[in-house]
Amino acid sequence: MSAIEKNTQTVEEFDQLKTRLKATWMTGDYDLFSRFMEKDADQFFRRLVVPKGARLLDVGCGSGQLALIAARAGAKVTGCDIATNWIQKARDRAAAEGLEITFDEGDAESLPYGDAQFDVVTSLIGAMFAPRPELVARELTRVCRPGGTIAMANWTPGGFIGQMFKTISRHIAPSGMPSPVLWGDEATVRDRLREGINTLEFARRTYHFVYPFPPDSVVEFFRLNYGPMTRAFGSLDAKGKEQLRTELENLWALHNKSEGNTTIVDAEYLEVIAIRGSVLHKTGSSVSYRAELLADRIEEGANALASFAEGLSEEE
């Protein structure tokens, strides 16, 4: 197989991964799912102290959970997500409240916005699921103005959701991408956000999952409404489904702080607050990151072509 064929195969496989991810997040009912998480989303936003009129971008906005909160507080809000059905739901919710919010289909790895366009860039349990974290870090930084704030909330590896993901991973095939919960590891985040950032602060926070039904019903709620869980169960046979369900029910029951027919579970996440520096590129170049990505792709193609040519005889 030639270098060109290998390169093409890799691109095709990655495109398939992106398609699967989009389908995953469009599965279930994330709008209903996120309604149980609004209280802690509001607290996350309040800690940012965003001034009225600030231009705020919410990356991985889902059905508008954080974007709606920010708009109600007076921010000029834009939200983007790869899941087009939840973008439409977010538009409907904003219209119902009379809020002016722009919602776009957009990929965290290639945001459809200009350099330094926003004062605040947020991602609440969203961008952490993109498969190329180095691109996510660069894009979050690129669209934030110098002196602006980048704020993320990411599940930690050792927290409850990290344990839940680990449980699921024992039953399904590898995703072909870095673990999302690495965004909840301070050392990893510091390495990813090392360029174009003046200051970087971390705090371990707690999301409070509160449900008016018992742990076994919580697992079923996740199965029906949380895309990754829905797809995980859908990939298993009857025996595998039962095993996964049992393990998840035990996990929720073990961490349940409530009694009777309610569930209260605390889930740790890493709050990341970064202040954008005045220069994004170490070389001081004013060329946008998208141009760099295009240049890198052209260079890869040229190298592949050169490798292919080296294997040809003069007659060929």
C-alpha cells in the first residue's frame, strides 16, 4: 500500500469517527437530560462574573443550557454544537423566552468564527468529547480576544462520571480517540492550553445529580436520553446489555447519598479558567490557525506524493 493510500485511509477512518460522534450526540433526548443539570450550570456561569453585553460563545451548547442562562443575564450569546437537532431545540427555547441568541452548527475543532471574536468562550461538559483535543485547545484560544476568558467544566478521571465511563468502556469497542476525561486532568490541560494563555487556574467542583427516582430508574433514564449511553447499550447483545445495566445500577446505588425512591450523586469536575494572552502563536505570526491547518494538510499531501514518487521507476 502506498503512502497516499495509507493517508487516504486514515482520513476516511477519521471522517467515519466524526460521523459516529455526531450520530451519538443526536441520539436520545439531551434536552430532557440536561434539564436535571441546570442548577449547577447556573452556578458555573455565576462564578465567571460575565458583564452585561459581553460577547460569549458556548462551545458544545447542546439544547442551549448554558447559553440561555448567559443570555438571561445580559450577555450577547452565540452557541454552537455538532448536533443539529439540539441546535434547533435551543433556537426554539430561546424564541419561547424572547431571547436573542445565535445558534450555529459548529465543530469545536474548527469553529466557524473569526479570530478574537468573543470576550468569553465557555464549554460546559462539551468540547471535552471532541476527538482531537489539541485542535480544540487552539480553537478555543483563537476565537477568544486577548485578555478574554476561556472557561471549561470537564469530568475528571477519578470522579463519578469518570468511573461510569470506565464501566461502559469495559463492554464496548475502543472509540479510536483520546479519553475525554483527560480534560479533567490538570497536567494534561496545562499542556494543551500552554500556548496563547497568560494565566491558567483550576478548581475541583461538584455537579449534583438529583433525580426523583431510584438508581435503577436513573440508569434507564440515561439509557433513553443520554446519547453515549444509548449507543453503548445499542451495540450490545441481550447478555451484554444486562451485564452493563447491572454494573451501572450498582455504581449508582453505591454512590447514592439519598434513601428510598430518590437518587443524589455527586460528580466531580475540573473547572478550568484561562485568560487569553496577547499573542497566540509563539512565532508572533498573524496567520490564522485555520490557514496553518490548511498548510499542514497540503504539506502532508506533498510528502505522501513524494514518497509515492520515490517508489516509481523512470519508465513509470
